[in-house]
Amino acid sequence: MKSINILSFPLLSSTLSLVAFARSFTSENPIVLPTTCHDNLVLPEVYDQDGNPLRIGERYIIKNPLLGAGAVYLDNIGNLQCPNAVLQHMSIPQFLGKGTPVMFVRKSESDDGDVVRLMTAVYIKFFVKTTKLCVDETVWKVNNEQLVVTGGNVGNENDIFKIKKTDLVIRGMKNVYKLLHCPSHLECKNIGSNFKNGYPRLVTVDDDKDFIPFVFIKA
């Protein structure tokens, strides 16, 4: 009778496990290790409703695709010298509208070229006719009340936003995302909405599930 080396069984089992693990991660399902830089990691592109990648410097409408909601727009609700309220249209007579176009911009050129990619830093800037006094008051930021307003600066690391894909399925819509405010050295916060002083404002929210879905439409 041949003897059996029982010590070979653990080795064989481990080998089979590694083979199975490796086969489960093909090129269609790669392992992406955490990284602090994007040198060797190409992040997915962000797409508009036509299926085209968002591009730096192009104009888009940011829209909440949920029933009863609408596009994001700029308005003056405080009799200020420059309008700075970032609001959301709704299916209510006083809040109907087509939205204000925005552009995504960067502090400087990057390896991503002119394409906007998931979870990469961008600045959001309204593309709107304005006076010489207000020409520098169109970049989004978050104020001390956690309201999204304008008056930010391209290059200010506290005015950075990022775009993240969601798993939401909304009839007639594709490529549904959420926006995050990602100030330097602080945790990103989702952008949600809240009625403040009678207006549907964009705000930052602490709950990871409490966010507004957005789609991007070429303007």
C-alpha cells in the first residue's frame, strides 16, 4: 500500500484557493488597491445624458432627475450686489426653469486631459452673463451655514467638488451621479437639498444616504 503525505493537503488546498481567487478577478473585474495618487490608476470618466464624457470648459446643465425636481440655477435672493444662491428648480410655479449652465474647471492641467473623471478634484463655475463687479463671483463654494453659494476661487482647496457614481435606476435617465464637497484635509460631504427661508437650497449633508442624484445635460 502506498503511503499518503497528509502534509501535502494543506499546500494543495491553499494553491487551489489562490487559483480560484485569481480567476475570479479578470481584466473585467480588476483589483484596485487603495492609492494616494493617480499615477498608475485611470479612473472612469463621468458621462452626460448623451453618453459622452464630461469635458473641462464645456457647458452643462446639472439636473436632479427625480420626479418634481429640476435643474440647478443661480439667483439673487438677498438683494446682494452679486447673485450667489445656488438653487434647484422644482415643479412649483415659482420655481420652474431650465437651469443655469455650469462649467467644470481645474486649477491647472492634469494627466486626465480635458475629461472629467470620477472622484477627481474640479471646480464648478456658472456660465452666466454678469457685470464687471460680479465676474469673479461665479465659482461654487460652501459657506459657514453649509449652503452651496458662489464666491469661491479656482485654486482654493476648500472649494473643491468631486463627482461620484450612484447605483440609482431612474426611468428615462442614465449615468446618475452625486456631487461631493471635498475641502482640503476634511472628509467629503454629499450635496443634498433643504428649504431655507422659502427657497430650495443646495447644502452639504452628513448622512451618506441623504444626497441629491444628478445628471449632466450638454447645454
